[in-house]
Amino acid sequence: MKFCYRGVWYDSSPSPIKTQEGPTIGKYRGATLRGRSISEIPTPTSCVKGKYRGVEVNVSF
């Protein structure tokens, strides 16, 4: 998916998050609602190094 922020175009490639279906938490208009929980926490895929006010910083996406 392409996005634009302040005139700069970039591509978004979100990493999939694995979830597990949890217990029933209620009903809405006859449909059963179930909670979900994250089964595996994703690790950051990219890191940007830079300087801010003379200090080196690392930003993970």
C-alpha cells in the first residue's frame, strides 16, 4: 500500500501478527464475539540510524 506524508511517498509492508482465538466475550445482534490474543510477538524488521541534535539514535519500525 502506498502512503504520502508531507509530499513524500512510501510503501507500507506490515508484518503479519499471529493471533489465537480466545474465549467468547459476548454476543452482538446474534453474532458471537470472541477475544483474540497475540501468540507470537513480532521482532522489528527495519532499523534506521541517524543523528538528532548531535546524538546518534536508532529507530525501529
